[in-house]
Amino acid sequence: MTYFLSAIAGYLIGSISSAVIVSRLMGLPDPRQEGSGNPGATNVLRLGGKLAAALTLIGDILKGAIPVLIAASLTAEPMAIALAGAGSFFGHLFPVFFGFKGGKGVATALGVFLAINPFIALSLALTWLTIAIIFRFSSLAAIISSASAPLWAWWFDSSDVYIVLAFALAIILVWRHSENIKRLIAGTESKIGKKS
């Protein structure tokens, strides 16, 4: 029962779309219908600028971290904690409150690992930042940092549950970026900061 409640609570919190809420409050276009069509911080950056993107990013990170922190305050079981994080991640991807059309989950996954182990999150963030600075592609940075998640989870945490969680989220994150991968190969992917 604890596992089920952790996953459901995480899913409901994850279903709160930061990008849509921020865009509505700031009078911006719906990120699900404009730009790349992805309700995430990168698309909000293109549509509304740095402040809107920063607020979206913070919201997405928090909704990944909060369910994990709540679960961790109630139980020491890694499986329940991991399910809370996984639930939040899937809520972001398929939000029940927003027609099941969600983002790709990069920032929410970061929030999950921030709550599990800040060193994992810091390593993921530095990986993303390094690739983003060098190549100027948010999608490429997300793909590479996602793929590195199992390594960082193994390096900083001894729990097999969290390593498996990192593998699962990495696979899904790369899959969610399949269209970006096609555009990267074709040379048509938008760079960071490029207006929609």
C-alpha cells in the first residue's frame, strides 16, 4: 500500500505543469501549441524569455524533489522513495490535469535525484551544462546527461533501487528525445536561446 500511495502521490504532484501555469500567469503562448510544442523550460525560454524559463525550471525541479522528500520523511524504504520519484516523472510526461500532454522530464528527473542524493543531481547538472556550453543544444545536453545518470547513481549511491531508477529514467528520457535526435542528425535542431 505504501508503494502504491507513493507512486500515486508523486504522479499527481508531477502532473502540475509548471510551463503551462507560468505561461498563463505571464500571458505567454501555450507552450504545448507554440514553439517546439514541448511544455518545458527550453521552449518557454524561446517563447517568453529567461524569467519565465527560470520559473518553469524551478517548478519542474521542485515537483520532482517534493514527492521524494515527502516519501523519505515517511519511510526509509528505497523502493517507496523511488516510486514517488518515478510517479512524479511520469506525471510530468503524462499530466492528468493537462490532457496527458507533458514535457520530456529532464528537470523533473533532476529534482528526483536532487532529493535522493544532491551529488547525483550536481553531477547531472554539470554534465548538462558542459555539453550545453560546448554545443549549444539543450536536447543534446539532456540526452548525454540522462545517459550518464546510471553512472552517477552507481558512483554516489550504493542502493541498487536508485541505480535501476536511473537506468529506467535514462531510457525514457532518451526515447522522449527521439525527434530531437533526428533533428540533430539532420542539422535542423534549434540551438539554446534561438527565438521560436
